Amino acid sequence: MPTNNDSILFPPQASTFAQDVDALYYFIHYLSVFFWVGIVAAIVYFVWRYKRGHREGVGPSHNLPMELTWSIIPLILVIAVFLWGFKGFMGMSRAPSGAEQIQVTGKKWLWNFEYPNGQQAIGELHVEVNKPYKLIMTSEDVIHSFFVPSFRNKMDVVPGRITTFWFEPTMVGEQQVFCTEYCGDGHSDMLAKIVVHTPEDYAKWVEENQKEDTTTPLPELGEKLYTSKACFTCHSTDGSVKVGPTFQGLFGKQEQLTTGQTVPVDEEYLRESILQPNAKVVQGYQPVMPTYQGQLSDREVSGLIEYIKTL
Ligand SMILES: [Cu+2]
């Protein structure tokens, strides 16, 4: 059974499930090819053999051994496929008890990850290779679905309910997460990455992420955060309107709010917009921006403000 990692048909096999899922897929595939060839060959043969049509006195007959054969063999095969699939499904449903737990919140249109120490990140989850992880997932708005093709696992994320998803990565590198439940016009941008590290790199990442960046100049820091905190999924820097207003030319202008008030866009307004997005909502937009309270340090908020000023 082909299990290589350079298949043009499949994404790489990057979790402990992948090999089994692909093996079952290939089994069903080649079984279907086998029967397709056999049935087509029989049809072609009979068309040729009986091309003269029905002979008087020789009617359709009954053959019990043949009928039992073509009923029982397929029955055994579909039961085997069911048992194989069921075993795989049960394995995917139950996380091992030692799995590290990560809280995941789906929201139009981003994925938020919360680590056991309370640290949060949008659109990026860092894990260690060959260790089990259990994602405890819910949605803040509509139904989303968490899909990692290279892990061969997928689970719906439902508002008001908790669903779980577990995996043990077997390959170092970045794995792509998609939303696979159509959830509105930003659906195709609802992406995230799972970054799988070696144990040494993971330890390094943990260390770097716990100490604050105090050296990068503020506008540059802001530009990085614009990407890493997923602001770009809702705000453009080129004047185009996405889910939220563009950042181009934002600083210094007068902003019209849903209350009818007009406020000047200054540092304080930007700060409040990032930390309490619903305090002042811009006219013509929905209050869908997540709060970044607790996810950005003071210096990071200043970085974003200085970056927006340059646009
Ligand atoms: Cu979605």
C-alpha cells in the first residue's frame, strides 16, 4: 500500500492517524477498481457471447451457489471496511489522557488558541512533535469546522457546545488549518497554522515568547503584529474595505460612529479601538472585532498605533 510522503494526490502524512486513514482510502479505492474492471469485462463478454439474442426454450435460470457467492463476498468486504473505519474513528475521537489541552475559539473569521498558562494567540498554534494535543473547541458565533488536511482530521466547531479534536504530530514544520464550514464572506480567509517544533526548538520558542520584545522599533513591531495578530484579515492597508475599515489614512481623520457622533482619530482613540473595540463602533460596520485586551502588552499596542500612523 503506498504510504510515501511525496504523493501528488495527498498532503503529507503529518500525524499518527494519517497512515491508517490513507491505507483505508487506498483499500476502498483499489477494491472499487478491481470490481469495476471485473464487471465491465463481464458485460463486454456477455454482450459479445449472446449477441444473437434469446434462444427459444432456454430461459433465465436460477443458480444458488452463484447468487450466494456474489452476495456473501461483498458482504464480508463491506463489513471489513466498516470495522476498519470504525476503529479509526474511535481512535480519533478519544484523546489519550496525557494530552496537553489547548482551548480553541472559532469566530468570524479567525481561530484563537489559548495555552494552559493563559497565553493566547490568533491564527498560530505552536506544538512539539510526537506529543499528543487535545483541542477543546467552541464557537462565538456560527458553526465553523476545524480541518488539518495533513493530520487527516476534522471536527465541527459549534456555538454553545464543546467539541474536541486531538492529534499527535509526527512531522516538524508548518501545517495548514482551514475552516471547512461555510461561515460568511471571510470564510476562505479563516486560516491558521500549526507550527510543529522539535523539543529543542519548542523550548526556545517558549522562552522567546515569554520575554517581551523591547528592541524592535515601534512601527516595525506594529507591522509584524498586524500580520501575526491577524489584523490583516479584517483591515487593509491599501484603502480597500474588508470586514473592518482600512488603516490607510486613518490617523488624524474624523471618524463617524454608529451613535452619530464624530470623533478625531488620535492615539487614545486607536488604543481604545484595539482594547475595547465595542466602546466606539464605526458607522457602517458590525461590532465583530475581538478584543485584544490581555493579548498585547502596552509596548505592542503602541507599536500598532505607530504603525497605523505611517499608513
Ligand atoms: Cu468558519
